Amino acid sequence: MNMSRRRFLGGATVWIAAAIAFLVRPMRLLASSTKLQWFDLGLLDKMPEGEAVIVHKAKRVGHNTPVRIDALIVRRTGTEVRILSATCTHQGCDVIKKSDGKFLCPCHGAAFGENGEVLKGPATAPLVPVEFKIEDGHLLANWKK
Ligand code: FES
């Protein structure tokens, strides 16, 4: 191998290492931005009684990326609380609430009951329960950051 070729390969190696380092850092930031964290949904007493409601939250999905809206379904019956992800289990669209209390996925037409059970495909799995806790009267959901 002559000297100019060796010098070229050495320089290329440095540039490739710099490019990998440049790409890995944002990927790490993005991965850390999807960790779960407790999110305050507000006072439990203010949640509608006996009715499932959709709660939205804006979230930033990465450095210099647009804010995205996430949604949860919250149902309070007396002191009982149930929180479900509003993300359809088929391919990830957010469901919307219908006037009859059911949840419909606008993407491919799946339907879910108030407890997240599948009423109509193509989804085959129920809406996913979300962990929660109550602190000082506030309802906190363990939600993706
Ligand atoms: S993403 Fe909901 S039915 Fe396909």
C-alpha cells in the first residue's frame, strides 16, 4: 500500500468514527425520551364520575422534532380508577370516543368498549392498562415522557 492511500484510509477512518459518534448521541437522547415517568392528570375529584374520558398530553419526541400529542382513557367510578392507553393495539393510531361511549380507531375501524375490550377488528388485543397512583388528591399516570 503506498503512502497516499494509507493516509487516505486513516483520514476516512477518523471521519467514519466522527459520523458514528454524531449519529449515536441523538439516538440515545431519543431512547431516553421514551422512558416512563409519572404524569399529573389533575385532581381526581375533577374527573367525570362514571364516564370514560380521553386525556391528551403534548410531548416532545426528540431533539428538534415536533411535539406529538399522546392520549389516555381515564375512567373514574367512585374511588375506583382505570386508565388505558388510547393507542389502538392494531397499528398504533389514537382512538376517539363515540357518543355511545365506545372507542373507535379512525385508521382501520377497530372498536373498543369502555373497559378496553375489542368489539370489532382488525385489532385483536384490548387497549393496554396504564399504571397509576393517587397523591394528594392528584391522579398520576405512569406515562411515556
Ligand atoms: S390502527 Fe387501529 S384499526 Fe388499525
